[in-house]
Amino acid sequence: MVDATPLEKAAMRMCLKFFGEAASAIGFDKPLGAYSEAEALSVIEAIVTAYVDEMAAQHERTKYPSVRMPGAKPVNDPIRESVPPLSENPFSDMVDDLPWETKP
């Protein structure tokens, strides 16, 4: 098993509440092996949804928000902003730079 990052561990801890709520709805006295498929899926859905939501929330709290931001203003991208804009032909400065090119 791969060690989880601190952010992943924090997200996993957030799942405990939702796991408890889902298990409570089924009944704590019912053994896990006796869960129906629907009951097991409801527990899995609660845990996965809580984990994904918390990871997304942690990502949003970081300096650069998620790439998927429908309808939101574009995010500053220091990598793209530091690159000079391309000319119409990005290879225009390569005239006679290739060793196999011969001059007429």
C-alpha cells in the first residue's frame, strides 16, 4: 500500500463522519458481511463522495484553483504568462539552422 500524503490523510479523516452516518442508517448491529449490495454501495458512495469533495475543497484552498472551473474567471498561470507570445510562424527564426538544408 502506498503511503498517503498529509492532504489525503486529512480527507480520509473527513470520511469517518459520512461512513458513520451511512453505517448508522443500515444499523451498527448488522455485520459488514451481511450488507446487501445496495447497503454496501450506499456506504461506498458516502465515503467516496466525502473524500472527493474534501480533496477538491483542499485543492480550492491552495494558491491555484482547479483547472475545471466552468463559468469562472481564468486563473493566473505563471508558466504560460512567462512564455513570450508565439509569432505567426514559430519556426520562422530557424532559416538555415538545419544541417541538411543547403543554400541554393
